[in-house]
Amino acid sequence: MAPTAMMRVMSSTAELVNPIPADEIDGWARSMGTTFLRPPDHGDPWIAGVRRLWNPARAWGARERGRWVATLRTEERHLTVPGAGDDTADLAVDALTNVTVAATHRRRGLMSAMLTDALTQARDRGDPLSILIAAEWPIYGRFGYAPATLAADYVLHRSRRGSTPPGDPGRVRQVDRETFGDVAPAVFDAARRERAGQVDRDPPWWDRVLGRDGYAPSPTLPHNWFVHEGDDGPDGLVAWTAAGPSGLVPPLGWIDVWGLTSASPAAYRDLWAYLSGIDGIDQVRAADRPVDEPVRWLLPDARTLVMTQQVDLLWLRLLDVPAALSARRYAVAGAVVLEVVDDDPPGGVTGRYALRAGAGAGAESEAGTGTGGGGPVHCERTEAAADLIITQRALASIYLGGFRLRELLVAGAATERTPGALALVDLMFSTSRAPWNTTWF
């Protein structure tokens, strides 16, 4: 659907609106903030950020008798996808955010209408895929989204022997929040390219989160800011806040780690050495970390690092199969015909696709074709017989390498037509490191 004025009756009194003009932001944001359990305060930096980023054509809402009762917004973001070897490539994607329905208007089809329209527009724009962070698991599968990355929370029990990794904490220097914000965008941009699944953070993202450029600082910001100095300048970041009991006798408290980012192996080692050496605490708590956190292999006793939670984070939905599959590289060369089944709104990707990666794939410059260090990749619709029947949701889950197709078979995710096709697909889509996203949007 083109971004023209759209107003449709959704129930006896509610109407769906897109685009939403800027003079409606206040009421729209108030409804959105309330549903997300945030105070309807104009000083909230999160809501202030929505105002600054407002794009009427990419904002939806449901209105009843002049009051906003549902909200949805999308943004263009950039996602790292698997590249050659351990490299990644950047892919422009549709990012879904600010999705709410007021408790007074649930189960009236408001979200279905907004989301179907938003995905239709994204597909018509040519976006290869859409991403989101799901507040609740059951909601977004109905629209073809599926979890594609995992995140984990850890506790490093510093009070136990064997909890200090090697490294040089002397290369970590304390800075103020303003200095941290000056170097953070470049350091993060370099670091995020080391894994698939990372969503970009432009300077306005940092300004909003750190309380810069006119944004009010959040009361939940960390208290202490640090930068790692590499041979060529800053290449690591970390901030933390102390919490829990403090005193002269145990138990002691902990620190909550924020923004641990490293663009070099040395920065990673040194930052963890610094954190594990902070006195007066029993624990170092780090949230939203990768499930294959490497520090465990640096610790003299890896059991001092305990994973306390693992949760799905980034969800993904394919909108253009040839464009999405051609944008990434594959672990092994191969050719396979995938019959994709897409029964979720807005649909549109059901069909057979020939995917060829590596030698013999062809490297013509045309839609659905890409080249790179991992060898040429070509994907296009085909009438050839399918080697593997796969649901769009399953393809979305394995796209970044975070899940294996074989583990999804219990849910009927795929049917093998050619012997060995399933194993080949699992190998092709595998990655050397678990995909990971640490950016909320």
C-alpha cells in the first residue's frame, strides 16, 4: 500500500490511520507509552526520541472518538548478516517497533490491520526482511516472524577463586559520559560487524540513550563510564552501576554491566580483566550477552561464570526470498531448491527458489544475485522440483545461523524431498559464531 492517507473502520467506532501527521504525535505517544507501562511524561527520552524520528508515512495507529488506542511504527535499520568467513555484510531492513494496543481495545483486530499494512508497505518498498524484538512470544508468529537470535544473562562469581581472566586492566580508563558518547558510535560500529544479527546504532540513538543533544538523561543510566585504549585509539567500551548490599562483612553486592563492547580481542580480554578485579563486590552481572560468551575460555575456573537466563531477542520475517538469501554468504558451497510455504499475512513469498552458493553459482549482476569473499550467490524463483519444503518461519529462524533446521523438525518446519538436502541446508546456513543483537529499538 502506498503511503497515502488511509482511514478505515476497524470496529463499530475505531478507525485505522496511516500516515499519521506530526501534530498527532502527543496523543499517539501517550497511548504507546501507557501500554508499555511508562509514565506519560514529555520528558521521557524514549518518547522524545519517537518525536524526533517521526516519519508520518511509517506510523500507524487506531483512533476511537479522537483518542488513540493502538500504535505501530517502522524504521529503516541496518542488520549484519553472515559474510565470507567470520566477516559480515550490512543489509537495510524494515524494523518494527512501538506496537501497542490499549487494554480497552484488545481482540478487535487492530494490531492485525496495522501490522498487515506495515508489512505490505515494506514488501512494496523492496525491503528483503522485517525485524522486531518481541515483547511476547505468541503474538508475532501469526504474521510470519520467528526468533533468529538468542541472548543470555550471566553472573560472574568474583568471590570464588578462578574468576579472574588474564588481561591488562591498565588500558581501561575512566571517562565522563560526554567523552564516552563521543567515541561510542565508532567503537560499536566496528564491534558489531564481528557477528551476524547486530542492528546499527546511529548517533541519534546514542544521544537519546546517553542523554545528549537536548535529551534528558535517564535515571537508569550507569554511574561509571570506561573506554579501552587500543594501539590505534579507543576500541572498547563498558559502563556499570553498583547495586546490592555494601559493608564490611559478606555478603557484598554486585555491579550491573552496561554496554560491554570490544572491537579487538585485546579489548575484550582487558575489559573482562578490569570488571573481574573491581573490589567490594561478590558478583559481576552482565545482561543481553551472546550465548557463546568467549570469556568462559579465559577463566581459570569457567564455572565461576553462570548463565542465569537465555531468551530469544531478535525476530525476523522474510519479505523477498531471493534478495534476502543473496545478501548473505554460506558456510559451504551448495545448490538446493527450496519450496517455501508462507501462510501468514501478508504472505507473498510462497513458492520455489533455486539457491546456488559457491563455485558455479554464477555472478551476473541482476536481482537475486550477489558476489563476495564467500563466493558468488544466486537465488531466483524456479519451477524445478523441490529438494526441501520449508516454512517461511523456519527459514527466518535459520537465516542468521542462530538455529539449526534439524532442531525445528519437531514442529513440522521442513520436509526433505531429496535425500541429504536437509543436512546440506543446515551446513550452508551455519555460522562460526552465534548471531547476537544487543541493540533495542
